[in-house]
Amino acid sequence: MTDLSLAPGSSLRRGISHLTSVWVLIVLVPLGVVLLDPDRTTTILRIAAESLLSTLPYIAVAVGLIASLKATGAEALVARAFQGRLSRMIVLAALFGGLAPFCSCEVIPFIAGLLALGAPLPAVMAFWLASPLIDPPTLFITAAALGWEFALAKAVAAVAIGLMGGFALRAIMTQGAFAAPLRERSKGGCCGCGPSPFDSRPVWRFWREPARREVFRREGSANAVFLLKWMAFAYLLEALLITYIPADAIASVVGGDGFGAIVIASLVGMPAYLNSYAAPPLVAGLIEQGMSPGAGLTFMVAGAVSSIPAMAAVWSLVKPRVFAAYLGLGICGAILVGTIFGALMGS
């Protein structure tokens, strides 16, 4: 009887999950336009298709890069950043945070392993802040949508925010704050993301080993599907944004060249951010509609730091006060880098 009573709710949840999947939305959005505004269907699909096609070379590079990193086991190099003097650890952790090809799920067992081995919290914070902001695939996707100047600015911002957060937390901890920062946790990994990066050393000639070739194939195909799915959806949203939302409406919320627009962009970025692959096309559309480059960078950085996967990774391992420090440092850093980038861009 219990199973029967739970079945309707379970079926409803599965139905909602299917309806809200990205593939279904990619089909439903054009169908909705066909039904509600058929005259603009061709224009919207053309804008989205042209943008996606122009991004395909960058997607191919990103897929090959992340598949190679996974196949070689290059994550093991990141663990070496958390050895030695604290200042060196913070610097290397911020740098590796922008290079490590970790998904949000993989960050949790990786950071748990670091903390279990006694890695200092300031170095872990530097990695935590930099990691969701940029990685090699995101760099290419951002360059495709917004140009290399913007992509490199985001990469520099990731490292800078990691450094700022790591050294700020180090200074705060010298005053006795954040003692016993970790939650009580059970042993074990998370959702089957694979072995810890401590388990093996990188093998650069991965094609000589059948198992690593299989990892390359599996990761390449999975990431190709993932990127194509999210980029197609993002470019559809961008086309809708450009077609239906007047530029003055965007400018009235996140437009303008002042500091206030950057602060608003940091707040808007928290609920509106999708992921690091879908965000660049949306920001490109917002900039075209009146958002300043500085506010656009702030939107992307604040949204990445405050995205649900990134916050869940931190919340699952540390106590609320450390989580609050992570979020506060990330948002303040987003506003700071956006302000500097806006000034350099003359906006």
C-alpha cells in the first residue's frame, strides 16, 4: 500500500523533471514562438543557429581539452598546490582553481580530502572561490561569445578573487576567527564522481592505455553533448532576449556606467545565473541591450560564486560562518573586479 500511495507523487516528479529538461525546453521554446509569434520564428532561429555555429570550433577545443585532462588524470597536480608554506599554497590554490577541470560535484570529495589531510582553510578558500569562475572549457566558451578580452578578464578575475579571499581569510584567522570550521561529516564520496585525485599520478601519454582511452572517449562524448545542449539553449534565450526585450528596459535595470549598475548586476546574477557555459551568450545579449562590460563581468562572477552547485559544495563541508565568508568574499570580489574592468573599458 505504501508503494502505491507514493507512486503518483513519484510519477509527477518524474514528469516535471522530463518537462524541464534542457532538451525538452530546446524544442518547446521554438514551438512556443511558432504558436504565439510565427512571423518572428525564422529570425529567432536564425540568430540562435548563427551564434551556435560560430561557437562550434571553441566547443570542439574545449571538449578535447577537458577529455585529455580527465584521461591523463591531471587532477592529481592540483593536490600538490596544498603543500608547503601557506602563502605559496594560497597562490597556487588560486591558480589551480582556475585550471582544474572539476565539476561542482567533484569539488566536494576533492575538498573533503584536502581538509581531511589538514590543508589550511585559507588555501582551500582560495581554491573554492576561483574554481567555479573559470576553467579551460569556460575560457573558450566565454571567448566565443564575448571575445578574448572579456574571457581573459574573467580568468584574471578568478585568480584575483581567489587570492583576495585566501589572504583575507588568513588575516581574519590570525585574530582567532573560524576555529573548528568544518561540519561533522560521514566518510565517503559524492554521487559516484570517481576516484580521488590523490589516488594516481598523471599519465600524459594516455592513449597508450586502453582504460584511459576509454575515459577520453567517454568524457569527450559526455562533454560534447553537455556543451551543445546548454549552448543551444543559451543562444535561444539570447535570441529571445534580443528580439523581445527592448534595450531601454535592460538599461533601466542593469544599464548605465556607474557603480550602482555593477552592484545591481551582482545581485541580479545570483538568481539569474544558469551555468558557466550558458552565461556568456546571455551576457552578450545583455551587453548588446545596454548592460556595461563591467556590470556584465560582475554578473558572471557573482552568479558563478552564488550558483547552487558552488554554494552546495561549500555548505556541505563547513559551518555557516565559513559559508557566509565564502559568499561575502565572492560577491565583494565580483563587484571589485567589475568596477576595475569597467574603468579599464571606459564604461
